Amino acid sequence: MLKSLLYKIKSYAAGIPESRLLIILALVVGLGSGIAAVLLKQMVHFFEWILTGWFNTPADSLLFLLYPGLGMLLAFLFVKYIIKDNIGHGVTKVLLAVSKNESKIKPHNMWSSVSASSVTIGFGGSVGAEAPIVYTGAAIGSNVARAMGLSYKNMTILLGCGAAGAVAGIFKAPLAGVLFTLEILLFNMSMTSLLPFVISSITATTVSYLFLGSTVAFENDLTPFSIGNLPFYILFGIICGYASLYFTRTTLWLEDKIKSIQKPGRRWLISASCLGLLIFIFPPLYGEGYGVLTSLLMNNSDAAVGTSFFSKILTIEWVVPIFFLGVFFLKVFSMSFTNAGGGVGGTFGPTLFMGGVLGFVVVRALNLSGIVHPLPETNFVLVGMAGLMAGVMQAPLTAIFLIAEITGGYTLLMPLIITSAVSFATIRLYEPYSIYTKRIAKQGDLLTHDSDQAVLTLLKTDELIENDFSPIGLNQTLGDLVKVIAHSHRNIFPVVTPDGKMQGIVFLDDVREVMFDREKYTTRIPAYMKQVPEFVYYKEKMESVMNKFEYTGAWNLPVVDDKGKYLGFVSKSKIFSAYREQLQQVSHD
């Protein structure tokens, strides 16, 4: 259906400027993203209903030991033998597609992430559906743009439209969809690019409303904001900042540890066993945990606990916050076991879950202590969702307005802003990058809102190599060089060994005075050779290359592979020309 629709649009679009065509395509992408979001939510709920909808007694929770591992196994087999591609960590993959792959995403990502994550989460995998749906929406936008033959600039915008529509569709939150794309995914977007994002978000939200109803994503029983509680929201923001630091560092460390287990079968067995045990002891860790959040927002902690063998112990007042404190700290472990063990899901949902649980734990403990006047637990559950999201994703605006939209909690806009801002400021003291960008920033592949840095990231050294320089052999003579000079239009001559390894450079100016002196034609090349000021490597990052040009003062630098074999030269003039072209591409005005 999508292909036929695009074919019709393409036939009618001949001669229409890309900027106008983009508006129509943004609507198409929003429609596709909205449908994908609805499908994912419905499939997750279907699996959950089939597997756990009949649970009535604590004995039923024994199946928690089996369900998550089975879902992870199904997802792992699906990805390995059908998709044959890595589809985990969707948001990071989208960022890499923009920076390294000209915003192109493989067509299978329009459906593969939805399929794998619905099984993973529906069977109890302790991850979120948001990253897979963002990857799906971005893939829809990317492939629509490619089918229509759009430029990199507009393909990137449509990719962003897909991501915005995905977030808007799954949460019924159009403003959050736009902010998520601008704040987390894309770089240096101008105001003129906002219209396609808004159209896509509104379209996806409308689709979600049509199929899922008009109620907010999280029902709640909030209390009006009291100015007297302001100091507690500030203090809670600091707590959220440190909790975000725990979330980010522990998640990345733990996933690396688990993935260091080489044998996939053994890795799955360990992850499935640990995850099943954690969920058996702490049932709120099952699945996304959004039902738990809704219960906490409705001031019903008993329902949030779920069906557990430890229900009798949980009737003791102080045991409840201690129980949920364990849930908070172990959610990172259950999420990491799910992802590293073969499941497909994201950190977006667990971030909201942990933030809400943290808010409940802090306020329930304060209220039980009696050292403060009773604080509204539901309010801090809601604010905690925003606080942790602002810290982990380092996206305070998205956090503020997403939580306000999905809960209808605009009456708490002031504490949302305060807690999110304080949490963001706190984690920035320790971590300059979000959980999505930390790894790719270390690799030098992260695009930022700094135009200069973004352009340097997009430029690829291997695409700027000039190979019209004529090499001369290390064992050859001046007479041989004169013959080479006669057929060359360059004034630099790389000196190479018989196996192609570069040894130095001969400049035309250095032999100009002797090149007509036939008596010196038998002189070996090393007599005129100069050392290379610096080598550039084939896949070296452009920022590093520019640093080499700066401290050497050279205008041309030779490019070699990792074995030192000569490949060509890269020049300042070539880089500056490519820089200007790329700058026009990333400028979205």
C-alpha cells in the first residue's frame, strides 16, 4: 500500500519543489509511523493478555521464571535467522544513520523492530517499546525519502518526521514528538523544518487517537501544586541527577560485561535465568512496567506490587518503599539482561519507570519518617518520570512536555520544569553525553548542534583522497623522476618502496635547479627526498585530519592504509570545497 501511494505521489510530484513535496510526504510518514506505533502497542498488550491476563494467585507468578527468557529466545532467533542484522538500540542506530550513512536506513527496519520488540516486551522483557518504534518511524521516513529521490538534507528531515511521528503516536503526545526529534536526534534544525515535524506528529497522534481512544496514556490522581513543596522538588531534582548517572553508567557497563560472553547460547541462558529470577522476586520488573506506573499515579501501591509470593511481608509499612527501592536499582539489571540476552527493546520506557518508582520511594520514605508534612506521592511519581528522563537522555524540554502530555499534568508544569532542569544540571557535572550518544561520541561519530562539528563529522576522509599524484620508486634515480615530471601536472611526488609503502616526498622546487643537469641523473631519489610531516590514515576522522593540517602547516598530506601503503593525498583546498558543500546540506533553511 505504501509503495503504491508513493508511486502515485511521485507521478503527480514531477516539477514540484522538494520543499513543497516534503509537506505531503511528512503526512504520509506520520500516517505510517502512527500505524506502526498502534500495531506495536496492540501486539504487546495482546501477548501480555494471553500470557498473564489469567493470573490470580501467587503460584501463577512461577511462570515469570520462564516467560521473559522464551520471549528473548524468540526475538534472538528471529533477528539471527530471518533479519540477519543488528536492530538493537534503535535511537543510537538512528543517530549513526544520520552521521555515517547519509540518513539511509535499511527497509526491513520498517517492520523488523516492531516484530522483535513486541515479542520481547509482550513475554515480559524488562525494556521499553519507544526506541524500537523510533527506529521504525525513522526507517519509514528514510525509505520514503529514498523512494522519492530526495536529497540528504530532506531525507534527514523525513527521517526526523518518522521519529517524531513514532513518539507522538505511541504516547499520543504531538509536542513531545517534535521536541524529541529536535533535542535528541537531529542537529542544527531551522524553524522552517518544524512544519514537517509538526505535520507528522499531529498525523501520527490522530491515528493513535482513532485506534486507542482519547484518554491520556497514564491515568492519575494528582494533587494541585503547592509552593511550599518547592524545596523538595529542587532536592528531588538533585537525587534524579545522581540516579540518572547510576542508570547511564551501570547500563553501559553491564551490557558490555554480558556481551563479552562470546557464546550466544550461554549468554542467553545466563541472561534469561537472571531476568526470570529478578521478575519472580520483583513482579513490577515484568515488561514495560507502565501498569505499575499507572497504579502509583493512582495512589494504589498495593496494585503496583503485583502478584507476588511476598505479598504478606509487603503489608508492613516500611517494607513497601524498601521493596520498590530494590525494584529501582534492579530495573537497570533486568533491562540489560533483556537487551544483552537477545531481546529487542530500549531504555526510554525503563527511564520513565525508574523515575516514577524513585519518586514514590523518596516521598513514601519521607512521609513514613514523619520529619516533614505529608507530601503528595502521585505528584512526585509524575515529576520523577520527567526528572530521570531529563538526566538520562539529557533532554529536559522533551521530558517536561512529554510527561505533561501523557498524564495531563500541566497543573504541575512548574515542578516538572524545576526538577528536570536541576536533574539535567546535576548529571552534566559528570556526563557530557546522554545514554544514546555516549558510545558514538567516543567513536567520533556524533553529530551535534554545532554546525562546524557536524560538518566535520559528516565529511569522510576516504571520499576526499586525490590519487593523481605520480609516485616514484625509492630505488629510482633523478633521471627517472624527470621522466615522471614530464607527464605529471602536480608538484609533489610520493616516494614508495616496491611493495607500495610510502617513504617520503620529493617536491618539484627541490629538484628544479638540477633536473636539467644530466650528470646528476644517476643520483638516487633519497638524496632529494624529504620526510612526510604527518600521515593521514584511510578511515581517520576529519577532525583529527584538520588538527594535523593545523600543527604541520602543510597544504597536502599523504594518505596511507593501516600498513603504511600509499593511497593518495588529501589537500586543504579539497577539504574546504567539500566543507562548503556539506554545510549547504546540513543547513535546513
